[in-house]
Amino acid sequence: MVMMATTNGGKALNLPLGRLSSGYRGDFVVIDLDDLSMQPRQNAAKNLVYSMMPSAIQLVYVEGKKVYELGELLAVPESKVVEMVQHT
């Protein structure tokens, strides 16, 4: 199942969002639909908003670069994120 939630948002904001093709930003998240928090599958959109647990997130790409995989931040050290949050 593929859900492209940003297509109309990108159009409304006149930003290159919502498609995986040349000229677009390439931001997307891969969700494990077999994760317990995503059950039952026929409620995937509702589960995404109301009950999805972090364990369901498999991959996150931002501008075509993998930044998260299976619980691990890849682009920024976790300690740096903690430091940045503490100073805001």
C-alpha cells in the first residue's frame, strides 16, 4: 500500500512535494504495515494518525537522502539532536 499524503499540500503551497520523480524533493517515510500498531490494515490512514508506534517506521528519506533506518538516526548524531532541543 502506498500513501502519498503530500501531493495536494505541495500543490497548495506551490512546492515540489508529493511525488517521487525528478525535480521533486524526494521526502518519504516507509511504514511497516505488518506492525501491530498498524492493525487492522483496512484502517491504515487512521492508524497512521491515531495509533502508529515508532516501531512501524522503517525508513525516512529527506531530499533523497536516508536519514533514519530501523530506529537509528543516520544524518545527525543523536547527541546533537538532544543538545539542539535543550537549547531551544
